[in-house]
Amino acid sequence: MHAPAQPVAATRHFTILLSSTRRGARLARLLTERQLAEWGAESEPGLHVVAELAANAVFHGRVPGRDFRLTLRLDEVGVLRMEVTDARGDRRPRIGDPAGDGEESGRGLLLVAAYADGWGVTDGPGPGCKTVWAEVKPEHGPE
């Protein structure tokens, strides 16, 4: 007699709180890389998106003493949803003018828009917080 097959989870989920520091942003990328490998998911677009969203949370959404939260979800058809929540709900991200040659900032959301199939911002989950999210469908790359 065989044991019944275990049901496959429709959505895989990972979440972690990280310090709002450069080290925390780097760790977000490394943990995303590890988690996507564990799930057997395509990693390149998601790594670029998480790197930018985490960097934005650290540089634009930081409140001293408050962490940011990284959440990853992979659904049954391979759509990866990445969410970064920070404590600066009053600072809404927007795509601005691209940075000039030699500039090291100003391109983050342009890169997110290039790698993601969609992105946006929601309030919360707590008071004064915001969540920036992006979704990448399987086999997506920059346009």
C-alpha cells in the first residue's frame, strides 16, 4: 500500500524582516537568490527587482530603528510576486527622470519596470507603512 501523495502547495511563500541598512538590502538579494533556487524558479529578473526595491526601502523609506519586510510568493503557474514594505508611507515611489550618464541613482524604478510585468504601491499593512510590489511572469526579461 502506498501513502497518499502530499498535495502540492498552490503558492509558495517566504517573508523576513531585515535591517534598513545597505547590509539588509544586500541580504534581501542573497536570500531571494537562495529561495528562488530552492523553489526551482527563474531567478534573474526577480533578483534585479528585489535588489532595487530593497535599496529603495533603505535609501528612501528608512526610519531609524525600523526594519523593512521582504515577501516572496510564487504561484502555481510560476508568477513571482515580490513585496518590500517600509515605514515611510508618506514617501511614495515614482518613476522620475532617468539619471544622467555617470549618475549612480535614479534608475531603480526604471529597472523594476523593465524587469517586471507589473508593479505598484499599496498602503500598509500597518499605519504609516507602504508596500511596493512587483510581479514577474515566467521567462520574462528586460524589454
